[in-house]
Amino acid sequence: MKAEYNVPEELHGCHTTVVEDYLFEGHVPVESVTQVLDAKPSIIGLSVPGMPLGSPGMSGEKRGPLEVYVIASQPTDSPDIYATH
């Protein structure tokens, strides 16, 4: 699914889902998912790469802010941060 949606390797997460034509990669907080579904921006989706401790659904203590990245429709040199939780 990651290849089908052209998710850059640096944005790969541990889980992938598609909701209303948007791809969500990794442990994306529900607040960010809801914002995208309401606003319907022109993006592929959102990603929380890897498996950060303390992120939604992950055990362990959170270490610093959780950054949610945009999976852009057009490739970029570095992904934009959509939100910080």
C-alpha cells in the first residue's frame, strides 16, 4: 500500500490505513486525522514515521513532541510538519 500511494521511505510507519481517500501512516493522533477529514486538503495523507515511544497506541514514556508529517501529492526535499502533539 505504501508503494501504491508513493509514501517516501523516510515517512514509513508501522501501520497503514486509508480513510476517505486519505492515507494515514503510523501512529497518527486522532485529532490530526479528524482535522484532515474535515478540511479535505490536497494531500495524500499524514505520517508519524517509525514507532515513537508514547505515541497513541505505543507503550513507554513520551519523549518530546510528536511530529505529524504531510505526505504531499508532489515529492518534496523534506516533508512539512502538519502538527505537533
